[in-house]
Amino acid sequence: MAIQDDAANKQKAIQNRQDQADASMQKGDQGSGSGAAQTGIQQPSGDFPAQHLAKPGIEAQMELKPKFMAEHYKGSGKLAGQVAIVTGGDSGIGRAVAILFAREGADVAILYLNEHEDAAETQRLIEAEGQKCITVAGDVKDMEFCQQAVDQIVAKWGRLDVLVNNAAFQEHAASLLDLTEDRFDETMRTNIYGYFHMAKACLPYMKRGAAIINTGSVTGLKGSKKLLDYSTTKGAIHAFTMSLAANLLDQGIRVNAVAPGPVWTPLNPADQSPEDITKFGQSTTFGRPAQPEELSPAYVYLASNVCSGYVTGVVLPITGSVGE
């Protein structure tokens, strides 16, 4: 069995144990979804489908598909001729980012665990934008995989300009006592070791003007009651971003992060129960979660040195809540 399938099965086992622990707990009312804010393109709001996905979560299986195409976004060559790598690029935020990078003129390599159907669709969408795409399946917890994948991409395309670290594992827990050493390790090694591995593998190929963008989280800014390990990794990612930015500035390489609030991606129905996911994102000031297409332009901004050449070490919050 491939190492990425082992990792996916391990994550499913963690999910199954937590689902069993949740089954006996009474679910409380989490508020209504009325009055969701719409400040631009109309986005889905109100109650979401009561669906629970098996990890790692397949976007093709979601009853309500995320919006990722950003049809009103017009490319202007901000990344023309560049090469980008997006981890977790098969679906969710990663897919939306990869599509806009292609629309801006970049060839994009997608790294993913084992969501082959989603990855193939993302490749099709990138190629429909007129750019080239490589998909590579594997586990970012494994430094050897990361190194081989990056070497393969650079050997094929001859350069590397942008790394987006986005792959993540998330599973809620009601109590610290639910977090076994093995479970904590899975979250830590996927979410922060994976970022470290990819940055280390990519750095020798990056030249002045290159950019690294890490996906953080609002949970890394303010914590989360039931995401103890996940929040810990996201706080670490924010610190890693700022530290690496200072470390690489003299080489002309910028490092920034985006800290999303709730976003409608496979990550969330693969974590929350069918009852809880219906109210997903309704506690934000907007009264709804973001769609991936509402996040992806921020990654274009941070990737393009024309747009953000004087920006490094920033954790950009896009949380849907005032003051966060």
C-alpha cells in the first residue's frame, strides 16, 4: 500500500474514534443563519447540507460544492512565466489558489495525499486556463517525498517561483484527554512539519523575487475550544512564517501567511458532525463561511512581487469577523 494511502487510513481511524465519542453527546443549538452579509458576489448562506465526509475529504462528494472559479476575476499576467507548487491543491482553498495562479500565467504543480479524482479535476481546470499542470500524490509528513516531488517539478519546468503550503489535517476533540500521542503527532507532522519539509526542499531552487505563502488560520490567532492540536499547529505556522521571512529577506525571498476563518471546503464536513456542519460559519460577523474564491485573490497578491514586493512576515487575516 502506498505511503499516502497509509496516511489517509490513519486519518480515517482518528476520525472514526472521534465520531464514536461524539455519538453519545447531546448536540446543542448553534444559532440561525439569517441575515448573512453579502458585500460582493452573492455567496451561499443559511444552513448547509447535513453531510459527514470520510477523511481526507473528497470535494467531488460534497452535496453543496464549494465555489472556487472566481468567474469575475480577470487575470493580468501577474505571475506570467512562473512556476508554483500548491500542497493540498486538489480541492478547497488550494484548488481555488491554483486556478487563479494559472489565470495569472503560472504553471502549477499540485501535491495531494490520495484524492485522485479531485486532483484530476483541478488539473483539468488549470489546463483550461491555458497553463501546464503536474499532480503528485504523497504525504508531506515524509521529507523524502517532498524532496523528490520538488526535484521532479524543477527538472521538468526548470524553475520554481512560488510555494503555497496548504495541506492540513484537522479533527476536533472535546477534551485534551481525547488527544493521544499518535493523534497529536499526526496533526503536528502534517500541518507544521509538512510546511517545514516543503520550504526546505524548495529553498535551494528559489531565487530573488520568489515567494512562500503559508495557510494559517483564525484558530492560530485566537485558539479554538475543540481544535486544540490544530490551533497549536496554526499558531506555529504563523510564528514559522514571521521567522522564515526575517531569515530569507536578505536573499530577496518573501514569506507570508493567510489566516482564514471558516471556509467551505472538504476539510470541515470531514471533521464536524452532520448536525453541526449545517450551522458552519454562522457565528462570524458575516453570518456565513467564506467560499474558496473569496480567499484565492489574497494568495495572488502575496505571490506577486509586483503587488506585494514590500510585504513579508505578514499574517493576513481573512476571517469574516470584525476585529479578527
